[in-house]
Amino acid sequence: MKEICIQNKILVITPVRHIKGLPEALESAGEVTYMDDPSLEEVVSVIGEYHAIFTNPNKSKVFIGQEVLGAGRKLKVICTASTGTNHIDKLYAKKLGLRVLALTEERNVINRISSTAELAFALTLSSLRHVVKSHKSVLDGEWNYEKYIGRQMNCLTIGIIGYGRLGSMYSKYCKAFDSRVLVYDPYKEVEDTEIQQIHSLDYLLQESDVVSIHVHVSEETIGMINKSCFDLMKKDVVLVNTARGDIVDEGDLVDFLMANEDARVATDVLTDEIRNREKSALLNFANESEQVTITPHIGGMCREAQEIAYGHAAKLLNDYFSNEYK
């Protein structure tokens, strides 16, 4: 193992030193340099000396694309402590013969991580009960419930788009609150008899008081929630997105919110949040509207979730280097 450590240099471009046991796990795989929140230019300037990048999209403004990969003359592997990989140009990495390690298919590990589904449910309740707005009103000296009359979940229909790991967890939380739960996922079979599987997305959008998104970003899902979808939704719908910002057309969403003052959105993600967050139509609209709640991609950012996810990612990296030198 000592020989392996000498040969490998690992650049960590996301904060990790606060995670219990992680620095030790990474340092057992090689010589580690920590850059908690570097710029793209800073990474490009040093990456040529490293064999591995360790990252996570939640706290990084660096897109691992041609600029980074092209400068990584010694680079062998990219390891991301996430299920999503849209912060990496995987096609270009493959062209260069680089390995991408992610948690996407590590089912035994990610099935233990419920934090993103829990946040989706927290955003749902917070939006239905106007928690953020009413809190601000109290700080402004008000004490008046009339503007903050909310909704009761056992009287509502919750529409879930995507019934993978997180969508199925979120459905259980909603079911526990006695909501009517509809699920749309053409690739999954819902076996829970208390949940209604819908084979028409249009029907789900028309029926639902809350629409929660739980799909991976892909060519099929980019922009899938757009004007045609908003035209079908209830005028006071709550849209919850803890998946990826690119799944929702933000321009169409802002138009819908402007036309329907009782509609709300609660999101943990924005379109192109790593490279062009300041250009986000939704973020700009949020500065002038109380219809929007945005959290900074904190879905997986629980102490326990980080220890599980980052720890396993470090194990994948360690295993990669161990196998390389067998």
C-alpha cells in the first residue's frame, strides 16, 4: 500500500476534511492535495501533476470538461461522491481513456441514503405551510396568519415523477401523511397497492396539488417539465425539484409563476448551477417573488449521508488504484 501511495497524487476539489474518517481514507490511496473551493483556472493550472480528481457537484463551481481533462496529462481517474455525473464530460473522459467512478450503481450504499428524499418532503411541507414567508413576516414585526393559510396533506394529491430510490422513499413519507399518491415512471413497476401508478404524465399533472421530481438528468429528461406541462398543472400547484435543475425549463417556469400568483416552487437545484448560476432565470425571479424557495443543493448534505457517500467513493478510488497495481 505504501508503494501505491507514493505513486498516486489525488486532487480533492470539494470540502471533505470535516467528514469523519474521509481524509484518512483518501490519504491511504495516495498523496492528497485539498482545494476546498477552487476556480476552474486554479484547477487547470495544477491538474497536470495529478493522477486523480475527487469531487462532488454540491460544492464545486468546476465543470470537469475539456479544459480540465485536456490539461490533466497524468490523469487516470475521476471520482465523484455523487449519483449524478452531469458535472463531468463523460464522453470526453472516455475519449481520453479516463475512468469515471460514481455512486450511480452502488445500490447497497445509496439505498442507505435518504437525505434527498427527506429534503424533498421538508420542502413540500414548508411550501404548503408557508414556513419561510411567515417566518420572515414575524421578523418584520407582523403577527398575522391570514396571508399564510396553508394546505393539509391528507386532503391533497401528490404526483411523483420518477419512482427510483428517492421517488419511492418520498412516496412513503407522503403516504404516511395520508395523501393520495400518484406515480409516473414508464420504467418502474409500482407494487405498493396504496400508491396509484399512472401511465399518463398529463393526467398526473392535471390531478396533482404537489408535483415532485425524482428522475436522473439525461437527453430524455432535460427540459421535460416545460410550458406544455405547466399548461396542465393546477394554478396553485407546488412544484418540488431535488433532482437536477436542467429537468425544468426555468424560463417556462417563471412565466407560469408570474401568471399564477398562488403557484409555488421549492427547489434544491438550478439549471447549469455549476457554471452559470448567476444567469438562472429562476434565481433572478426569486429575488423579487416569494413564490420561490431555493436551497443550495443540500439534498445529500447530511452528516450521515456524507459519511456514507464520500466514504464509499473513497473506497472506490482506493480499490481502483489497488487493482491497477496488482
